[in-house]
Amino acid sequence: MREKVGMASLPLHYGHAPAWLTGRMKKLSKEIMIVMMDEYGPDEILRRLSDPFWFQSLGCVLGYDWHSSGVTTVVTGILKNVLKPEEHGLAVAGGKGATSLKTPFEIEQIGRAFSLSEEDINRLKYSSRMSAKVDNAAIQAGYPLYHHAFFITTEGTWAVVQQGMNVREKTARRYHWLSDRVKSFVKEPHNAIISDRVEQTVLNMTSPVSEECQKTSLDLTKDGPRRVKQDFFSLKRPQNQEVLTKWLQEKSGVDRRNIKSMFLPEDLNWKALEKVYDFQPKNYEELLAFRGIGPATVRGLALISELVYGSEPSWKDPVKFSWAYGGKDGVPFPVDRRSMDESINFLRETIQSSRLGRTERSDALVRLKSIVPKT
């Protein structure tokens, strides 16, 4: 018997899902969530949402383009619409673009609906902000975030599904987080990262390889902006710029134009660094959490740490699963068939247990069957 394997990619798609489709998606997703809540509880829903196989399969079952980047924004938007805190014990904050800026306020609303303490609400707001900060600043792959969905249960557990966009390459990258897996926001905190492509050179300050670079970056800020300025502007001198360019090319193995994320920034946020010096953060997470410490400052500190003090960060892409690069020949890694099969079987059982009409249930199962990889 031949094993079933397959792969998929997520090209960047524009536009909106039509009203006739979103109406059906809302009805079907609500039934799926009700069955899952009754059978497994909210924490299992979070676990499933943080699984890229299951999330992609759910999008297909709901009738959306199986390979589109839009499956992330549309599916999370539909779930936000159908999940009611008082009814389901699960709710969604955030969304796409400007809506994501409302996340802290929406978390407060949800937290009060769930009777969570002020301490728990603040912890949830911090988790939301830090998950976005990590994927925008601590990991620099050229995919700035444009979508952030934060799922919360009555017990205060959470999951994040957020997405970044590489405008130049017209591809998207999705980040999955699960609160149960996050021991530290700066030490491999993701449940999964999926992308249409694996980048050759990515600054990843959450890798264990970056631990010494984290410490050096922290020490630099605690010693004060004067020391950072001295090192930073020494690297910007013409003679050092030539050395830096050669180092960047050797590090990446690609043309300089394709490694913009590794360039020494034009400038750093000196006002923020002055405040950091006054604050004296205890660890790298506190440094990263500080307002004003963004991608340019994180990258500048990392480059100073490596080029001046020899504390090398990780430049390896942290993608944990790529729909486009897992293949039957195992290059660059085998498709996780067990996870894919588990997701499909789980959804099949959920649909069959729902109160959907015969035609709707049949259509959903047909869509689910369509994503089973061909032999």
C-alpha cells in the first residue's frame, strides 16, 4: 500500500470573500465549534488552532481557497464573528490591519465577560503584545505582521494565529502560538511557523544559538547609550562598511540586495535606549518588551554584539513547517503525514457529529476529502 503524501503553498491573494460564501462559512464554523466545545472543551480548540495542518484543513472545509494566504484572515475573522464569550467560553480579539490595534481593548472586554482578574487581563494583553513583538522584531525574515488574532478561554489560556507579508515576493508567513508551550517569549516560543518559502538568512533572536547575543545586547543597553553609540557609529565608518558588506555576503551567500533585513540600520531609537538604561532590564525579554525597542534597534544591537564582541546570533530561518518544501523525497524534510491524517480524521468526525443538514454535511465532507494528498 502506497503512503499518501503531498505539499501546498500559500501565495498572497488580495480581495474579499463574497457574502454568499462568508454566510455559509459562519454557519458551518459555528456548528464545528459547538461540537468541539461540547466534546473536547476550549483548550482543545486552542490546541487545534495552533496546529497548522488542522487550521489549513478547517479553512478548506469552510469552503475557502485551500492554498490562499487569505485563509488566515478569513477563517480567524469568521471565528471572531461566531464565537461569543457568554455562549462558547471562547472569544477572539484582534484581526487584520487597523483592527489589530484594537486588540488590547478587546482583550479587556473579553476578560471582563469571563470574570478574569485584572492581573490575568494584563497578562493576556502582555502575551498578545509580546507575540507580535517577537514576530516583528526578534525574528526578522522580511515578513512584517499585518494580521493578529488572539484567542482566549474562560480560564485565561490563549492562542495566537498571526500573519506577516513579504510584499516584494508576494508571499505570506503564518505564526502559531499556544500558551501552554510558551515558557519564555524569547526562547523558541512558537508552536509552528509556516511559510511558502524558507529564507536563506533570517535574524532569529529566539534561537538557543542567540543566547550569548541576547546577553551581550542586554549588557550593551545596561551600560548606557554612549557605549552603544560608539560601537554603532564605528561600524558605519566607510572602511568598516566595506568589511560589513563582505561579511553580510559571506553570511548569506546571496546578493547584497536580497539581505536587506541584515543591513546595519540607518539609526537606532536613542531615546528608547536612554529609557532602557534608566530602567535596567533584568533579562532580554524585558529589553524586547520595552516600548520603542523595535526591529532596527534589535538588529543594530545584534550586529554590534556579533561584529564587535563576537556574540553571534542565529541567522537560520526558524520555519518549523513549510507547505511548499516538505516532500515525498524528504527534502528538505518529510511531510508530517500523521499530523495531517489526524487533522483530517478529527474534522471528519466533528462534521459528522454536527447538526448540519444532510446536504451541507455532505458538501463539507467532499471539501475535506479534496485536501487529502493524492498518492
